Amino acid sequence: MVFKAAGYRVRYGKGNFQAGYARLDEKKNIVINRLFSVEARFNCLIDILNLVTLDNSEFDEGELKFHESMLKTAAKKKAAAKT
């Protein structure tokens, strides 16, 4: 996974997260509401991708392609939200 390769730990837990997730920068932890559907979890990860800067120098070819795909999806989602 892209976040793991960048040093982040993604966890799923119960919580009262306003946006559906919590980001703990100091420890590089991301906690996503485990009660969310798979699609909602994926959308949270895309939202987080817009907020953090990932060092992709350590990514292998597959992770780099997936990262680029997620960035494109995030851009489309952001453009759709503006309309």
C-alpha cells in the first residue's frame, strides 16, 4: 500500500471522526472509521492523500502507478465537487 511505503500506518477503529478519519502526523498514523463501507474508506484515503505529502522515492513501480492513479482520482473528485 502507498501509505505504508511512505511510512504511515493505516488503522481502522471506532470513533467519532467528523471527516471519517483522524490523522496523527507526529506518529504517522491514520485512523479510519471501521464502520464505514469499503467505498467510504477508499474515499477517506483519497481525501488524506490530498492533505499529506508522500515521499515516493521509496515506492516500487506498482506503488508508484497506484499512487499516480489515486492522485488522478483525487483530482477528478475535487473537480466534481466544485461543480
